[in-house]
Amino acid sequence: MLRKLWNFCSLNQKYLLTLPRSLYYNMRLLPFSQAIRIPIFFSNHVTIKLKKGSQVKLTSTRVHAGMIKIGYSQCDFYLARHHKSILNLGKGCLIFEGRSNIGAGAKLSIDKGGSLIFGDQFWSTGPILIIARRLIRFGYNCVLSWNITIMDHDAHDIFDNYGSKINEDKAVALGNHVWLGSNSTVLKGTQLSADTIVAANSIVTSKKFFASHVILAGNPLEIKKTNISWGCRED
């Protein structure tokens, strides 16, 4: 296992200087049998805030070094040293179902008993803001561009004249192979089916789209194209 870790870091030297810090937080957050493998690499440009009751879980049957990376530069225009990341683990649960690559500038916050679940092969390239107070779930192979906001609540409670709360938190669920374009916003109650593209500058507000292989765009959001598929471009 140590040889595999060394070979990995030899090919990816930017991770070498972060190994001691990564090992420390892996030991704090994970069971020893997982932590000793250092599955989560934390960039030195990530601020980590932990509270009593914080939970991090890896549900994959194959756990290996660096399968999850948080706060590293993934492209030339969002560098980690200029775009700091924050991981705020309050009284909530962060779950990884497989490999994840969360790029520079990510702000992740889980609190008040909420859960944030990343499916296998999650990828984000630049600054994102995800705040979970109930449940935010990504399926397999989801890709996020930059300047994206996702929330499952309204941040503040709203009451009617009788003192009853009128804005309940609602879970957010993104299916497999969903791509969110830059500057898009996903709000509470949203459900997107598999193989969906949300175009840049779109706002998704408490809507459930059961159609797959579609492009969604606009405010209010609507289906712009059907029978589409998408994949990563090879240069």
C-alpha cells in the first residue's frame, strides 16, 4: 500500500507537501482502517472547520490513496493559492460513494443534521457553494462548472402572522451524469433526472424534471432541447 502511495505521489508531486496534513485529518475523520490509506487529499489551501458531531463516511468497497481530492487546482484559471476552499462540518454528515475531485474555491457546509452525498466520479473545476441542512445528493458522474450555488434551505426561517414557519427545508437530488453550467443556481426541492444539462446562468427553483437526456435553461427553467447526450471533450 505504501509503495502504491509513493508511486502516486511521485507522478503527482503537488500532493506530496499536503500528505502530513491530509493524514492528520483522515485520522480525525475516518475509521483507522480507512484513514491509514489516506483516501482524502486536502490541499493546504483548504480551511477545515469541525464541530462535535461531524461525520465523514466513505461507502466505496475500494478505498485507496487520493481517491478524493479537495481544494486543488484543476484548471489554469482557478488556482488554489488564489481561490481558497472551506470545508465546514457542523452537526451533519459528508458522504463519498467513490472518487471525487473537488476543485479550488469550493465552499462546502453541512450542519443541523443535514447530509451531503457525492456519487462516484464527481468533478468540479472552480468555485462552488454547497450548503446542506437537510439533504443534497449527487448521483454518479456529475460535473459542476464554476460559480455554482446549491442549497436545500432558505438560510433564514420565515413565519406567518400566527408564528408558523412557512419555508420548510427540502432535499435536492441530482441524478447520474448531470452537468451544471457556470453561474447556475439550484435551490431547495430540486430534482433532476439522469443525463441532464443545466445551461449557464440558469436558476432551478423547487422543480422536478423527470425527463432525461435534456438541456434545461432560463429563469424560469424550461426544457430547451431533448434527446441529447454529453461527454468530456478530449483535446
